[in-house]
Amino acid sequence: MRIKRRLPILFGFLLFVAAVAAVVELRKHAPPEAARLLPGADAFVYIDLKWMRRAEIGSHLPAVPHDPEYEQFIQATGFQFERDLQEGALAVHYVGPQTDGETRFSEVFVAKIDGDKLRAYLKTLASSVDSYHSIDIYNIPLQNRTVRVAILGVDTVAASNHNDAGVIRGIIDRSRKLASPFGGPALLRQFYKHVPIASLAWGIFRLNSTSAQAASVPLPFSSPISVVASVRYLGAVHFRAEAFTGSEQEAQQLASQADTFLAIFRSAEVSVAGKTPDPDIRKALDSLKVEQKKDRAVLTAIVPVELIRKMVAEAPQEVGPQTQR
């Protein structure tokens, strides 16, 4: 009799454990919260600077002076992108009727911020301030556009230069809801499962004839494709780009064209007169590989960390946040 009484309790406990395990597993494979707050878009990019700093990818680099505008921004807000930014998620809205014929962007940043200083700085830039669900939206005029900025929490800031004010309001609405592994834009939910675990940065892009023309990148076929690109650190930086096409024939065609381009690129690098190829560049070029896997074309490469350090060290001497949007 005791065994029969304990069975429902044991069964209920097992169901509870299974439910918790399922939630944990779903959360593990869910897009990061910053990306899930973004609106529907045609492309998404995410970078995790916490992991990059732990991997010391950007360590041992020389100090880089700031341009005057950026230095003024640092002094006013106490915020420094290269030091304080933890995560960044970007949504790209391709050219279309809803964007007034221009490419627009929406972003969510997770960082160490001084909320009071940042609010005071944003007020000096804003032409007006709207209140939405007790959140201030700073409307900042910039190059004939309006950039809307909202501080969502103690460490999260959202911005968008989409001409529809409903985009930034949607981000605020999502930030006020309980985090759900099922949330996020449709394109993100569909393809995030193909992002390798522990990726430092990744991008998901939907490409069609319209977007290709806007980016001046002709596609070898008319059918739309989706691309998942990622970067991981495994002693070296591993890059992977996976293109999902409509058929095996299209994947074969894309892989063949990419292979031809890589062959031409390698030949051009080797034939540069009077220069000995950098050994790290040679390693990266030799690692480039294109494969076809059914309806997918996959490009992989391994980039030595030393090469990245050299590239960053040889970058322009003055740096600052981009303001062209």
C-alpha cells in the first residue's frame, strides 16, 4: 500500500525534474536575451565581448588614442566602448518602403553604464523626449534621420534609426516581459540552432535579389538564401559560414563559385611582387575550405590570433564610435 501511495509522488517529482531539464536545455540553445529583444529584420549580428576578453583575443595591443568627439563622449558619460561594452546585438532592416528606401538599424547593448550620466548626455542631444511605459525615448536628429535611444535597465540600452517609432517601442515592450527561449524574431528563431555553441560572434542574414542589389553583391541565382556565419575561439579563431539554398544544385553552384573565387584570391596574394607572404596570412589562406553538404554550401577558415593582433595594431590610430547612422 505504501508503494502505491508513493508512486504518484515519485511520478510528479520525475515530471518536475524533466520540465526543469527541458527549460534549461531550451535556454541553453535560445538566442541571447539582447538578440531576442530585437524587432523582425532581414539580418542579425551579435557579439559577446565578455568571452573575447576572457580569451585574450585583443590583449597585448598598443594603446590607441581617441578622436576628440569620442573623448568628449567618454568624459560626459564615463562609458568607453572597448572597455565597458559586454554584448551587442544588431538588426539590419534592408532597403524597402518601410525604411524610406534606405538601410536602417536597430541595436541592443549590454554594458557597464552610469545611467544618470548617460541620461544627462542624451538630453543634450535630443530634440525631444517621449515617455513610453515609464521609459524615456530620446529622439536625436542625425543626418536627416531620427535616432531613438532608450535605457531599458541598469545595463541595457536600445537604439534604432528606423523611421517607425513603433520599432523602439516594441523593444521596450519585449524587455518588460519575462524572458522566453521561444521569443525573438522569426528569422532568428529559425536559424539560431545552426550557430555553433560558444560562438564569440555570429550573424544570420537573409539574402535575395533585392538585398543583393542594395549591397552590390550579385547572387549566382535568383532564389533567396539564408547565411549563418559564426566565429569561435579554439586556440585560434575559427570562422564558419553556412549558406542554406533552395536545392542541392544551387548549393553546388554556390560552392563552385566560392571555390573559384578563393583560388583567384590565393593566386593574387602569392603573386604580389616584392613581398614575402606573412606566415600567419599564409596559414589563414591555406585553411580556407569550401564544401557542399546537400542543400548547403559551407565555408570554413582558421585565423591565427597573432594575425588579428597585427591587423588591429595596424588599424587607423584614432578610434571612436560610428556616428554615420
